Amino acid sequence: MTGAFLMYFQHSSAIWSEHPDLAAGAVFATGIGGDVSVDSRIAKFCALAEARLATSSESEFPEIQAWRRTFSKMGLKPTQYRCASESLLRRFRKERSLPRIHPLIDLCNAISLAFAIPVAVFDVADVTASLEVRHAHGDEDYLTFSGEHENPDANEVIFADAAGRAHARRWTNRQSGLSAVRDTTATVLIVAEAMHASAAADVSELTATVADELAGVWPVITKSATLSPSTPRFDLPL
């Protein structure tokens, strides 16, 4: 995945049509490593989340309510299948901390907490040619973190690559173990998506925040984009 070859990320036209309130942003970064400290940065974002949770529960946040409506629209019970940011906020509210996985994941989880917006991080070394948010055919392969293989339900919203592998199920609910960040990860695609009233502005701010935080930790090369129905494709400079 070097030279002139381009990998790209996009949402299908059907997704944009069915979810006109969608706002999406993406950050490509190369130069990531695991041997760094991000503790002070994590604390800053966790403090923002804690301040919001001191006055209301995550279920009252407009960002979370919008995703709950979206999950209901997709035929999913929103209290059974939660968007990633709601799951993080619930855990943080109960434990006042999050598990440490990898500096990049830990930092992105903290930013997701602060913004209450789902943030997905994919190791592009394990993504084939493209990554598209689309409806599943039902025969895509999804690898769980425990090593089991599943097929998404037909018409389920997934992140799918050109090889027919699902890198996330139920849209912002659960990522795959296949493209999860590891100690060997160097190049990533980070995606943020929201549906609430101020989503466009908030996702733009989140995307800029991610790029700035990465540059403050790693000697990274980054490229960012805000996606829309008129500019749905983000080409990764691989």
C-alpha cells in the first residue's frame, strides 16, 4: 500500500440518502507508535466528560439521543446496541476511568468521551483497497476480538472493505478485531460520525482536535477531511 496506490473511505449514497443529518469527518495519520505517554492529554478530555456527566446522564446528551434514534430507525433496540461513545460514557460514569489499550486508542477514546461522538480507529494495513460505510449483503466476513468469524445481517450498516470484510458491525456499535490498532500499527484511519443538530460543527472541531493531538504526540503526517453527500470520498495518501 505504497506509491501511487490510493485507498479511500466513503459512505454509500444510500447511507447519505437515508440519514440526511449525518456529519462525518476522517483523519489519516502515519507515523504512529506505541511507546509514548498520553496521560495528561487523556486527563484533559476525561475532565470535560466528567463535567458534563455531573449535570446529566449520557442518555440525555443530544449526541447520544441522535444515535439512539438512528439505531431505532435501523431496527435495532438502542439500549441493547449502543453507539461506541455511549458505551464509553456509561463505563466512564460508573468507573471514572477507562481501560488502557494503546496510546492512540486511549487518546481517541478520551476525545470520544469529551465530544460524546463515536470515534473509530482502523489500522489500514489490514484494510483492502477501500473502506465504505454501506448496507451489508450478508456474506461479509467479520472477525470478533475473540477470534470468531461472523456474518452481518443483510442490510445491516457496516464498514466494508473491497475484499468483503466487515471492519465494524451495526455502524458505530462494534469494530472488528481484524483492523484493530496494535503495537505494530503505524498508519491509521480515524473516523468520527454524528447526527445531532450541531453535528457538522462538532465533528469538524473533533476532527481538528484529533489531528492536533496526534501531532503533539507523534511525528505524524496527517490528512483530514469533512465528508458530505457532495464530497463523500476521502482519498488516503498511501
